[in-house]
Amino acid sequence: MTVSSIRHSRWYAFATLVWAAAEVFAAASCTDKRNDCRSRADCMEPSGGGSAGDQTHSGGAGQGGAIASASAGTEADFHLAGRAGESAVVPCNGACFSPTPVCSPSKNLCLECVTDSHCVASSPACSGSGNCVECTAMAHCSGAKPICNSDSNRCVECVSNADCATTVNRRVCDPASNQCVSCLQNSDCNGFRSSPLCLVEKKTCVGCLENSDCANVAAPYCDPTTNSCAPCRNDLDCAHIEGKNVCGAGVCVQCSTINDRSCASGGVEHSCDPRTNSCTQTRKSSVHACGACVADSECQSDGVVTRCVPMTFGPSRVPRGNYCLRAASSGCEQPFGSTLVTTVTAASASGAPSADYCGIEQGLVTCEAIRDTQDPSNSIRCTNPDTNLPDDSLCGCPRNLVTGSCEGPGEGGLCREINGANRCTIRCGDGSQCTTGRGCTSKSPPYCG
């Protein structure tokens, strides 16, 4: 070997030693200063060998080694190792900062958390995606929101109807809000008799949504402020009630004193009974003075005010019923008078205010008896067929409109012989109480003869 070759081999060995020392120094720097790894490509995961805990991983013979320090069993550990012919690499490039300050070596990602211990009280649970959330299990939830919604990782009141089993009148879980509500559809209100329908925008069971939901004649109107059925305000509120399309005093009825149009049939107008708010079979304006009636509209007016007025009979003033009488302001004609004894003062059956009417002496006479004395056919006779004698009970009785026979006992009339026949008449004090053409007799008791 020449001097020149010897010198060359010595120089090569020295250069190799220098190169190896530099590699060892570089590896040691990576383990000691992790922040430097952000800008280095010579730190990486070990490719072989090694276990958790403080260990030393060595490379192959004649190559640089690196020392890795880690805490046993945690995802956040940094593992540094040399590999033959390569530089070591640190997970997450060796540095993670807020809002993702924790490194997950298995994912090589910086995350908000990898365990619950990395999270704060307001979001105490670490999700599988590495975010701190309100809950990942039921144990994280309590109180008014005892259920963990696994989709949103939030504590809620419910995720299914079963979670609402104990909430009063709120047995349905709304998936949009995860709250227990009364209903989402009408079927949810089954079993609530007074509130069978669902007001979807308020998610509550109510009595009605529109008038057609209110079938009770006493409460046909659906009040939009309360969604409950209420009394009618006008005829429109009764439009859906069959046969009772008129509003009378808050109730749907067939007719009223101010609206009896429904009582017209076959071109004939009938009256409306204000006591029952139902149509009668009596034609309007068909009842004469002192005729029995139920409504003002039944009385013949003949151009003057005539109304259906309540009357009495006898000293005890026993209620007799309603009869058509002429207003005293229009003037009175026999046998009706406006004296202190004969004037009738009352409100009408159809609700007209109290007024004076041409009447009769109610203590002695009834309107039925007056009508008998006015018998236009002169056909009423009052001879008892069994005794062939005059019978007062056959006068002043309610009569059959077709046959004229009594349909009940008579009151307020007398049966006396007049013009050769037993005829019905009335007691009198003077001739003004008798029909035109008759005078008050001097017999006892005096009567119109």
C-alpha cells in the first residue's frame, strides 16, 4: 500500500465517524426539542420494535438511534424513534394548539379531546369524533332533560313517546324539538273528550278548529282565541247546524221572533213560538181578538197594533195563557174596554215592552167566553144532552176548531136562554161589556142578553 492510499483510507474513516456523530446529534435534538419537529422531516414514528413506557429504541448497526419518551397507555403520547436509513416522525408534527390542543397518535390528528378528562363542565363528554359535547351516555343527563340524544350529543327531554309516559297531558315526543307535547296530529288527542283535535301550530289538543267541529246547538261557534266551542253570536255561526240555522240568545234554533223565515212552507208563512223557538202550524195574522196565541205574529192586525198578551182568570188571577189583544192606544171596541177594570197591562209573548191593551174583566170573564158570544155562525148551543138543561160548563171552553165541541171544561161563561135557545153569554155590569146589539139584563146575575 502506497503512502497516498494509506492517507486516503484514513481520511475516509475520519469522515465516516464525523457523519455518524452528526446523525446521532440530530436524532437526540429531535427527542429533546419537540417543537423543532414542526419544521423537520427527520422525526417519525418507529417502524419496528418498542413498547409503551420510557424505552430506548436503537437503529441498526452503524446508524443513528433516537430516544422516545412517552406516558404509558395514553393517546396523547409522543413516540419518537429512529429507523434504519430514515429520520424519525412525530405524530401531529409534534404540536397541537387550541381549539384542538390534544394529539391522537392513532389518527395523527389534533383534536379537542380524546378522553372525558380533556373536557370542561359545560361539555363534559368526549365524543368519538374528538369533540367535547354535552353527553355521550344517559349518565351525563339529569333533571328536566334526562335523555341523551345520540344524534346531537345533547341532553333532551325525550327522543321517543316512551320518554313522555309520565308527563301530564304531554304524552308525545316532538322529534323537531325533543320536547314532550300534547299532540302532533289529531290521533294524539284520542281520549281527550273535551279537546279531541290537534292545533298543530301550538302542538296542543283543543276543542275545535272551526265551527263545523262544534255540533252542540248551545255552543256552535269555534272561538279562535281559545279554540273552544262557544254560544253563537249571529245566524252565520249556526249555518252548519241542520234544521236550526237561527241564533237566538246564543243558541242555534229553528226560528226566532225576528227571524221566522224558516217557518214558511209551501208558500204559507207560519209563526214562530218564542217559548220553544220552533215553528208552529198557525198561519201568521190568522188569530182574531181574544183568540189564543203563542206569538205576536199570529194576531190579526187590521191596520192597528195587536199583540199576543198573557191573561188571567178569577179573583186569584190564575194564568190562563196568551191571547190576541188590541193596543189601547189604537182605541177599543165592545166588548173590550180600557177602563180600570178591563185594561190589560203586560209585555207581549214575543217580547214587546209592557203596554196597555183593550181587555175584559178578567175576574169574571175569559176570552173563550167572549169568543162564544161572538159566534158568527150562531151554532154554539149549551144544552146538556143528558139533562136537556142549560149547562154553564159548556160555555167558555177551549173548542175544537173543526167541530166546535168543547175540548175541556168551560170557565167565565153562562148558558142562558136567548131568543128561544140556550146560548152562551157572559156576565156584565153595564152594556159596554156586551157585544154590539146586546144589552146587560137586570137578572141575577146580570148577563148580556
